[in-house]
Amino acid sequence: MCHLAGFQPGQQVLDVGCGVATTAVEISRRFGCHVTAIDIDPLMLGRATANVQAAGAANVTVAKADVQALEFPDAAFDRVVIEAVTMFVDRRRAAQEIVRVCRPGGRVLDHEFIYRRPPTTEIRRIFEGEVCPGISFDTADDWMLLYQHAGLTGIQHTTGPFAMMTPLGMVRDEGVGNLLAMLARVAWRRAYRRKMAWLMSRMLRVMPYLGYIVLAGTKPTAQSSRAA
Ligand SMILES: C[S@@+](CC[C@H](N)C(=O)[O-])C[C@H]1O[C@@H](n2cnc3c(N)ncnc32)[C@H](O)[C@@H]1O
């Protein structure tokens, strides 16, 4: 995602649905950007604020906002980043809002789930009905079309398998220390052990169908629109 984003020092970046602000801190630290990290959930906002403070990331501001009705003016950001959020909300509304707050010539980056092969009805029921109720996504082509309709041009994308819940994926995502701490917490309580067994039995069935897409597109300038 960072490669496709072309981050530069001093850019204004919006991280939508920032969660605990891991990506926001990383972008500020690695690229010297000013990051506005927004989320709708008070619990996430609390953790994001604590993480930003712990990291000493003075260039990251955490704020409450709903991606479906952003209170930022048009063209306020050079880059808008959204990871694992669009599939939980009204996709069209979210894409319109994200593109609206990006400046002409700026870039939008979205990182979401895809089905890499057509899911059976049973697989959809397990994942969209039981594991992640309310989630909605289809193929890489659907994500591309969504952002084309929202007005982005020059859309590039990369896709890959869903590796987050494989042993290697977890180590890469969390690091060995965090993973061991997480496993120890799960082992500690019977309710957590049962929940993990419930989740993993379903994820093992769903994972072969799942993948990710990282998509990047540019908001056209008046000049580039006229030329097209
Ligand atoms: C799966 S988490 C992803 C968090 C983070 N982007 C990451 O990749 O680690 C989804 C996040 O989207 C947030 N979210 C859900 N609906 C939202 C909305 N309408 N506006 C803003 N954030 C939202 C949730 O609170 C949660 O933090």
C-alpha cells in the first residue's frame, strides 16, 4: 500500500477507520506525513490515542468521524487511506466521501477482502453471516468498479491470499512476542478457548476462498478530465 501511495514528507493523509492507529503511526514515522486518523468507535479511538502518545507521533491527530458523512471540506487531503473498513459500511457512500475529501491529483488507497474464487452459499453464510455479520464484499473487479464510479482514474491494484490467520501470517502481523501473549490470554480462560475453537473451525473452511486487494487510484484534476 505504501508503495502505491507515493507518500511524501509534509503530505496531509487521512486514515479512515484507523482502528488502533498502527498504520497512521507507521505512515507518519516512515514518510514524515501529517496523519489525521479517524474512527467511529470510542474504544478504538481510546486505544489509537494511547498508541499515538506511546509512539511519540506528534504528526498524528486522532478524531471521531463516520466515513459515510465526513465533516472535512472537499479536497482537504493529499492521500486518503482506508483499510478493512469499506466492506463494513455503505460502500458507495463511503467511496464518494473518500474521493470528495481527496484533492484533485491526490490518491486514494483502499485495502479490503475479496473472494479469490466464487464462494458457495454455505461459505458466504459462514463468513458473512456468522464470522463477520454485516460484512459485504465480492471480487477485485467489484472494488475497482466501485472506485471507477466514484471518480478515480488510473486505478492500480494488487491481490493476494488471506494469510492473516495462518500461523506464519499471525507471526508476521503480530510479531512473536504479541502472538505468544495473545495465545496465553486465550489459553487462560475457557470462554476464550471455546470462542477461538469456534472461530478457527469456521476460518479454516473459509480461508481458501478469501484474499485481499490493495487498490490505488488518482482523483483527476480539471485539466486531466478535460484532456480525457
Ligand atoms: C477491521 S477494523 C480495521 C482497522 C484498521 N484500519 C486496520 O486495518 O487495522 C475496522 C475499523 O473501522 C471502523 N469503522 C467501522 N465503521 C466505521 C465508520 N462508519 N466510520 C469510520 N470508521 C468505522 C471500526 O471501528 C474499526 O476500527
